[in-house]
Amino acid sequence: MSFDWILPTVVVLVLFVCSMRRRISNYTRLYPKEKDFPVEPRESVLSNAIRDWVAVAGGVYLVLMALGAFLSLDIPREVQWGTFKFDPLAAFSFLLAVLQPYLPIGARPKE
């Protein structure tokens, strides 16, 4: 029986614990008077971008599902490409959500 996985697992766990300790010490240094975490989460540019991406992908997916049901299209539930199996509507939604910021459609930021 091989135990080659033990050392990498221990190293990853130690690094994770050290990282969490560092984050906690940074947090307590930034907020020394507060003993609890803030009630409201703080938004960042990255979290807003991820939220918008998920919203676009989910909206496109729901529209494609409704359109397929309305038109009675026979869309396969799963497609295999090499060793990967995926939902074609989800993959198309993912692709459109990734490409959406580069397409000349939708709302434009104020310049």
C-alpha cells in the first residue's frame, strides 16, 4: 500500500492553516476595535464582476431553456466531446456570458 499522498496532503493543509492565520492577523490589525466580523459583506470589483457574469449566464440559460420548450426543440441533455460530457445549453450560456463584455450589445458604461 502506497502512502505517497500523505506528505502532499499535510503540506497543503499546513499552508492552508498558515494562510488563514495570516488573514486573521491582517484582519485584526486592520480592525483592532471590532471583535466580530462586520455584518455586511464588502463588495469588490471582482465580486461584482463574478456576480454579473453569473447573472448573465443564468439569464441566457433560462431564456434558451424556455425558447427550446416553447419551440419544442429536441436539444440533447448531454453532449460528449472527447472525454468531457456537458450540457450544450449551459456551455453556450457560459460562452455568451464570457463574450458579452466584448459584444456591442447591452448597456454601455457612461464615458
